[in-house]
Amino acid sequence: MFQKNKKYILDGGSGQTLMEMGLQTTGDLWSAKALIDNKFHPMVLKMHKDFINAGSEVIVTSNFSVRRRLLVKYNLLESIESAIKSAGLIALKAKEESNKKVLIAGSLPNQGNTYSPLQFEKDETIYKNFFEVAKILNEYVDIFYLDVLSSIKEIKLALEATKEFKKQILVGVHLRYDAKLPSGESLNELILLTKNYNCCGIISACVSPEIVELSMPILSLQKLPFGYKMNLFKNLPTSNKNSFNKEGFEGHRDYEDPIELLGTRNNEYIGDKYKNFVLSTLEKGTTLIGGCCEIKPRHIKLLKNLF
């Protein structure tokens, strides 16, 4: 799916971009609210088109927060299928209306606590959840994206669950302060696993710039295209040894705004500093460049003419 030696610009974080655009969310539903309530669908469409116009060649469907455990919390589980379908339809509409060559990656979000390995969930339940999301998105997307997964076990379950759809998989793996998975497993173990499946790339997902730099030398030793969707949070629990928390993101907050909890480095990584960081990763062989939380269309626009 990704051409060898071609560099691709991915999109940024949909949830916080939507909130900046004026999304009125409920608790920690975040972007899920925009898919459940169809009055926000035009906003989701504009968000995707803003990223495409800024230079994104790969966009991710915006259903990261549409997860069973979260919808159960708000008594909205009956909305899960329609919300995921809306994510696919809106992304496809954005691609068609942009009239640009864009790949749509269907988001298969982590099924446990964000940034944490699976703990009490049953394998068959996780497999079924991944399969259901993939089945709904399949007709709208070009590839599947494993969206911020945190253990080899969860990644393998997702890869197995998507096999029958015969689509390539972009693996988005979250990494902690030492560039290992939150489960304590190594990137080398992940690389070995991907050799057995139809993977088109590996990216470090929703990690700090420092962790991106730690992961690049390891990812450069394997043959798949690699890169990152970097965040600009200030105090992500997995970013440094002292604050690492195995309970995960959902384990310690009911914040409507994640910035209240984790802070932001948005004023730090702007302009030349952001561009120079990206250029430094390109020199290390990176070909998949994008953002996650706190990366908006204005950041992606800075990369448009770098390649």
C-alpha cells in the first residue's frame, strides 16, 4: 500500500482538533460525541478536509473513542454501530470531496485502558470487538490502523481479527519512557510478530518527541515503512519513569479536557522547531510522519513542502 522510499504525511489528532473547532463533548466521550450526535457530522467532515488541505495523504477515521467500555459508561452502547459507520462514511466523503489522492485508515482503537496493556479482558471478547469494528469500516477504508495499542497480545488479537478482510494493516504501537511497550515487551518482539501478517508499516503512536527519537533506531532495522504519530502532551503517564502508571489514562480522570490533566507543549513545538524535528527523523529513514493529540492541521501544513 505504501510505496517504497516515498514519504507520506499522515493527519493529526481528531478529538482535540474537533474540540478546538467547538465540539461540545460530554465527560470523556470526546470525539465519540461528534459521531453519535449527527449535528456534529459536518464538523467531522470539515476536520478531515482541513487535514487533507493541509497536506495529509493518510487520514484516520475518527472513531478512537467509540469503544464499548466508554459507551457503556454513558449508557450509549446502542449507538456503537452507527457511530463507527458514520466515521467511515464521513472520512470517505472527505476524500471524495477533496478530489485528492488520499488513503483512509480505519481506526481499530485499543480495547483496554488507553496507554495500558490488557489486564482483565477476555481474549475472545477483544477479538470480537476488533472484528466488529473492522467489519463495519471495511467498505469505507483502504487499510486498517491499529490505533495506540499497548501490548503484543492485543496487537496479535487485532491482526488475527482482521485477517479475513484481506486489507493491509498499519500498526500503531504506544511506547513508554524506554521505547518498550507499556506491557514491558520490546519493539523487536513486535517486529517479529508483524512478519507473520499483512502489515504495511509500523508507527509509534501517541508518544512524545523524545520517545519518537528512541524508537527510530530500532524501527530502522526492519524492512517495513516506519514513522510516528507524535503527541504534544506535557505529562503523558508513560513518557517518563517517575510518572509511569499501569492503570492507564482512563484510570485516573473524568476530565472533559485532556489538557487539564496532561498539559500541552503546543507553544514549544511550533514553527521551525516542529519542522526541524521532523527533518531530523527523515534523516533516520522515517517515511510515515503524522501527529496525534495536540497536533492540528496548522502543524501538518508546516510539513507540506518539506518533502
